[in-house]
Amino acid sequence: MYRIIVPILLFIFVEIYSFQAVKTVAKSKWILLVYGIISIAFLLYLAYYFFTFDRNTAQDKRFQWTIGIFLLLYLPKIILTLTLFSEDIFRLSQGVFRYFSKSSGATASFLPERRRFVSQMALALAAVPFTSLLYGMTKGKYNFKVMKQTLFFPDLPESFDGTTITHISDIHSGSFDDAEKIQYAIDLINEQQSDLVLFTGDIVNTHASEMHPWIDTFKRIHKPTLGKYSVLGNHDYGEYYDWSSKEAKEENFQAIKDLHPKIDFKLLLNENVEIKKGNDVIKIVGVENWGMHFKKAGDLAKASEGLKQNDFKILMSHDPSHWEHEVKTHPNNYHLTLSGHTHGFQFGIEIPGWIKWSPVQYMYKQWAGLYENLGRYVYVNRGFGFHAYPGRVGIMPEITVIELKKGENVA
């Protein structure tokens, strides 16, 4: 019962304060009427969605847009509420002081009138998340960025000096709604003309069928000289859906694994492959998902069978917590780990050389970009697609290009 009553009370609290902010500033009754209609309409829809939500539909586009509109409307309202509630604490303090002060006049109002400029300031502050979230849902989610990184390794085999890798992660094809933008992203991948293309998991949100409309598009990713390899992510196991039977879940899982060869990627399931170039070789190691907070299907020991400590190794592991808890100090010496999973929370602030912040950093030590420990690196891709919130604010979808160089890191 409390699970229903508490949210309802919070909604009422937020709505009252938000309305007060608009009422203090708005001159026209029509503005208040339109505001009220929009608020009531969404609250009714939210209640309807809550009571009709079926977990068997998984996190589909309806779920994502409900989340998106909820954030778009209520994050600004929460800011309005916090600002005006803070003012009310100040007003109440003033009222108490006046009441007990001998200097206050007999006709002095106990509670000072709400100040118009505070409401104006609150609305201005609320406009920031509103416009940012709106941009993220309309433009940001397809604002693909090519991020380039050069890494030096003293033991990189000579023939691989200058080798380039294009790394993508977290496709989440079930979220796509613009074929032209996705084709643009594929063209960006192909423009890099890398020697190797690696994909680190989450090809769908839940169902293999989500990828079917996009197979031909992703099959257009060029065939590099050293191949295309992939691993699974946590969403690829169908863990966030109430399946009708164990057999149905297994059938979907097999269909998801079958998607990878259909787009010309070699799926690595706790195994490794040898990549040859000239007279030299490097090893690509691919583990299934291993996460501190999610499914642990990855088996690094199995994936590394036959490998030697001095082999040059690139590990593909979807969840960066795997690197933090097992890989970075492993005696097998995995030179470079490529991960994704975090999406950078699809929300944050990144100004190179100045600031790099996202709420996800409080859960993951490695959440976006390059990290190093004892000469070993992990690169966390910010994700190709999007999930839950149908947009991106500050943390843009990423195509990573890494160049391998032989030598000492001079940075």
C-alpha cells in the first residue's frame, strides 16, 4: 500500500509547487489552463500505463517514450519544487522571526508573499533540463562521434605497428526509429577503413527479432583485412523478460547468437582466435558477459585456453567491471580490454581537458573512454545505440578508432 500512497503524495507535492511557480509568473489564465491540461493528461496516462504494464512486452518503444516524457516533464518540475520549497523554508523562518520580534507591526503578515523573481529563476533553471532532454530525444541520440585513440605497447609485434581497430558497442537495435541516421553511422564506420572491427555486445534490447529490420544495414560494415569479431552483452541473454517457457528463452538466445554471422561478425563465446599479419600474430579473446551487477556467464580461463603470458592479447568483455575485478591485475597480462555497457548513462557533461562527469561514475570506476593500470588498458565505448531513456544528453553515441603503435607511451 505504501508503494502506491508515497509516490502519489510525492506527485501531488511536486504538482502543487510547480503550479505555484507557473501561477506566480504567468499573466494569462489560458497558460495556466494549458499547463493544467497537459499535467493532468500525462498523470492519467502514467496511471494507465502503470496499471496496464506487462513485463512480457519487455522494454519496448512505448516503455522508452514513457520514460522519456516522464523525465522531460518531471525533472523540470522537481527543480521548480526544490527551488520554491527552499524559498518557503526561508519565508517560514521570516514569519517566525516576525511573530516573535517586538519590532514587528501588529498588521504584519506572518508569511511573506512569494517573490516573483524566485519563481522566474526557478523556471529558468527548469528550462535547462527540459531543453537538454528534448534535444537528447530529438537530436542527441543520433549525434554520432568518432573518438580516436593511439596506444603504445613496447611488446606489440612489429607487423601490427599502426594497426587500427574500430570498436562499437551496445547497438540496442530494438530502440532505433530512424533508418537514415543508422545508415549514416554505418557510413562513418566504413570511412575509418580500420584493419579490424570489434563489437562488444548488446545487439538487441531483448528479442532477436528487433535486429531483423537492420541486418542488411549492419551487413554493410566493410570487411576489414583482419576480420570482424563480437561478444555478447547482458541484454543478449533475455534476462529482463518473463518468457512463456524455458524453451522460448533458449530459442531466442540461440536466435540472437545466430544474428552475428548474419551481419558477418564472428561471435566469440569464451574463446580466442589468432590474428596473423606478416610473420606475427596477436590474440583476440572474447568472453561472454561478466558483470558485478549483471549476469556472469563469462569464463576468462576457458576463453584463454592455449594462450601464453607473452602473447599480445586484446580482450573483448562487455562489462567494464570485469576489468576492474578480474582482468587488470591478471597474471595472463591482457594488454587491451574493450568494453561498453555503461552508455555513459546517456547523460552527463564532457568537456575535454575540463570536466568529465556522469551519474554512472558512482557505480562504475571505468565508465567512458580510456583507463590504465600497470601498462594495461581498458577502453569503455559510450555505446552506439540507446536504451530506457530514448535520447542522449552530453554523452553522445560513439564509434571508437584505436591505433596500435609499437613503443613506449610518451604521455
